[in-house]
Amino acid sequence: MTGHARDPGLQPERTQLAWRRTALALTVIMVLSVRLALAGDVAGALLAGVAVVGWGAALRVCWRRGTGSEPSGTYGRALPLVALATAGFAILGALLVVRGLW
């Protein structure tokens, strides 16, 4: 066999759909976090702002990966950024729960 290209099958489509689901999940988490944070005081508004900024950065990565428009040299940086945003939302959720208990 000479010169045959590898058939990727449906793997690229599954990968794009997974990134789109990740973007959707982060959007829902951001909306809920902002809703909870804005129910409080100025500190809550600050947390809401941080949530929106983290969501924007992660959404940009997810969108570029989901549409396949990301340059090939940046593939290694996408997952740590999304993981950082996810961890940030987890910390934000914990802060909101602790703040709500006091």
C-alpha cells in the first residue's frame, strides 16, 4: 500500500461534539454561578465578574476546538485552560456555598 491517507472515520466529529458539549456545560455553570453570586453583595458581584472572564476564556478555546478552526500549534494548550476554568468554577461554587451557609 503506497500513498493511502488514513481514514479518520467519525473521530473528528465526535471530538468536535465533545468540545461543544463542554462549552455548553461551562455556559450553564457560569449562568448559575453568576445568578448565585449576584444575589449577594459587592463580593458576589466580583465573583460573578471572575466567572464571566473565566467562562469567556474557556468558551473561546472550546469554540475554536469544536469548530476545528484552532491552529495546530495550540492544541496542547487547550486542555489545561479548560481544566483551570473548570477548577475555578468548582472553587467559586464552594465559595458560594460557604458564603450562603454563614
